[in-house]
Amino acid sequence: HSSEIIIKVLDKDGHVIKVHRQRMHSIVISIAYMFADLLQGQIQSNYSMPLLSSTNLTSPTSYNDFVLGISFNGPFPQGIVLGSGTISQPQNAVAMSTPYYYGSSANQMIYGSPSISLSQSSTQSTISITQIIRNPTSSSETVSELGLIGTAILTASMTSISPFINSASPYIMFAYDIISPSITVPSLGALQVTVNMNFD
């Protein structure tokens, strides 16, 4: 089964007014870099890992140390991040185009903490991430992109193997998808967004 994105649009009273489903298309190039690092079995990376910060999800900073792993279980921007832009080659995306940052002003949204679960059967394993994202403003907002962003756990330096979280630019985009057709979030409404990553 293909990995999928399910988005429920809620009105201000919490009623479901629309359900959008689409295939999850991309696991972005940042993760390919990380897997390549792990397969090399060495600390010094041959790749320049593009990392993001909580206040800048559009212009990554290059970081050349070994990436040990990623975590999604935390506050914004860990988890699902939405935006109103698009990227022409989403499979190569390493950052968002026009993200909605956390806040209650225009062009911002309130992000709940992600709920993460793992289910397994004899034929498939599924990682599910579900998150409530609210539009706190008096205007509707349009969603046309979705990023799955986690904290990158890195080595402290090119010569150290001690993991740490780089406080200046600790985030990595794990996946990026264009939401098509775009979705309108009503004033004071919300989205319940679920990303199901299926592994056969």
C-alpha cells in the first residue's frame, strides 16, 4: 500500500466539512544523504546536510557532520508543517516554500503536538503521525504544501562521536509534498492532518 496523507477540514465548531486524501510522494534528498552517511559507517560526511531553524524553514544551513537520527516528538516545527507555496521539484526539496509559522497573526497557524504511532502486521508496518493545526485568524488560509520536519541529532564535530542537538539550526525536512488541489482552512477552523508511512 502506498504511503498517504489524509487531511480533515474542520469548521470553527469542530465539524468535519471536507476530507482530502492523496498519495505521499516524496522522501526528500536530505534523508538520502543521511542514509548514505549511515551506510558509510563513518563520522565525517561526504555530504552537506541542509538543516533548518524554527524561525527559518525556507533557507537551509549546510552542515557537514554525521547525522545520527531524527526525532519528531516535540513542539513546532517538529512534526507536520503546512505552507501556502509550492516547489517545482518536490523530490529534491530540502526546505519549505512559504510555511505557516507558529502564531496567532495573519499567515500563521497554531500547531498541536504530533501524535505518533507504529502498527505492524504480517505484511506491513505503518508509522502514523497525526496533528491538529488551527487557523486562529478571521480570514481563511490556503494550504498547498506539507513538510514533515524533525530534529536532527548530530555529532558535535568532525572528530567527535558524541550526539547533540545543534541549537542554531537543528531541524531537517524528512518529506515534502504538494497538496493538490489546495485546501482552504476556514476562519477559526482547523485541519486534522495524518501522514501514514507504509512499509511493505
